[in-house]
Amino acid sequence: MPNITYIETDGTTHNIELPLGATIMEGAIQNDVKGIVAECGGSCMCATCHVYVDESFLDKLPAMEEEEEEMLEGATAEVKANSRLGCQVRITNELDGITVTVPEEQ
């Protein structure tokens, strides 16, 4: 199973193995990563699973859909070039070793 590292706002890290097809958001919720709220449960309706993706993995992610872009526009935290919604990124073998950082606010 691919490994993902979550970095919380206080610097706490979680190294978690996730099954293929799970989302970054699901891994965070199932493993009590602080700062990932996921109010809408993963339906791309709230932007409370906003994360910053390690830039070395950006080219391995699927293209962002218009719906995700629109949700990020309303995100509370600063939107950066490496911003993604965790509910929209499914884990693949290519993402083994990815690191995501939780923004200070959701």
C-alpha cells in the first residue's frame, strides 16, 4: 500500500499507508489528522479538506476539475499553486511517498 505523510499545522506528522483508491481526505479522517474537517464527507462541496501537496508530486496528480477549482476559490486558507482538495485526490502507486500539509485554517 502507498504511504502518505500528513503534516499538521503544529508540525505533527502522520505516516500512513492507504489502500489504492482511497482519497487523501479519507486517510486523514480515518487516522485523526487534525485540521482536515471534511464537512461534506468528500463530495467536493465545502473545501474543508484543503491541503498543500508536496510540489514534487504535482505532476503525478490528476488534472483538477472545474468543480474543485471553484471550491478552492472559496477556501478559507490561502490558495497556492499546490493547493488541492483531499477528497479529489485518489491514492495510486505513483503517489507513494507523497507529503501533504494541512493549512492553518479550513
